[in-house]
Amino acid sequence: MSSQETSQESHSAQATPLRVLLLDDDSFMLALLEDMLDELGSFDVAGASSAKAALALLAQAPPDLLICDLSMPDMDGIEFLRLAAEARYRGAVVLLSGMDAGVLRAAERLAMAQGLVILGACSKPVAATELGRLVALAAAHRQSAPTP
């Protein structure tokens, strides 16, 4: 086997795109986040505009990264994260909110107390460089996570 074939095989094994679930009740924010992810690379992105829809997606195909808004009308982000933890979601989480930094920090602590892996808590809109950094952390988390 040539070194090129070996390289291609190892690349294809690592080429599985990071699965990302976006949860935000604002369709503009969902589109913006999806566009930002497109700029960062190739990802398998799903979007949900309600916590109930996101919970269904978590059960069907758990993503490697969940990007979650905290303020939603049907169920707030804290309640959603509690239910995700109860469902044994083991991927990484990024919290987003238009609320003040104190609310973000409190939500981050609550989610970590539930056993979730929180990579960061960001004010909306998140900067592209920060999103890129968090996606890289999520990819590293996926590689280090034990397979089920």
C-alpha cells in the first residue's frame, strides 16, 4: 500500500464531519450560525427552533456539539439542558444568550452540575473567531470521548 493510500485511509477515518445541533427560537440566528459554521469548514448541521424539537433530534442522532440559546419561549435553556443531561447527552455544549454575563455564568455552572460538558458561554451574537475556537474544542472532545 502506498503512503498516499495510507494517508487517504486515515483522512477518511477522520473525515466524518462534526455533528452540530443548533437550538435557537430566532430563525435569523439559526441561519447566521449555520452560515458561520459553513465558513469554518464542513459540518453536519441540524437546526431546531424549539427545545422539544431539539430533544427529539438529540434522541435520534446525538450531535458532537450542541449550540444552545438560553432564552426560548417554549422551554428555557436551563430546563432543556436538564432534560438533555437526563437523556445522558455526552457531547459538548456551547451556551448562547443575549442576557447579561452573570446569567450566562450561572447557566454554565448549573449545566456543569448536571454533568454536561460546557465548552463556553457566549453573548449573542458570537464572534466567528470564538465560534471557531469552540468548534475546535468540540472536535478535540469528540476525539477524546470514549465510544459507546
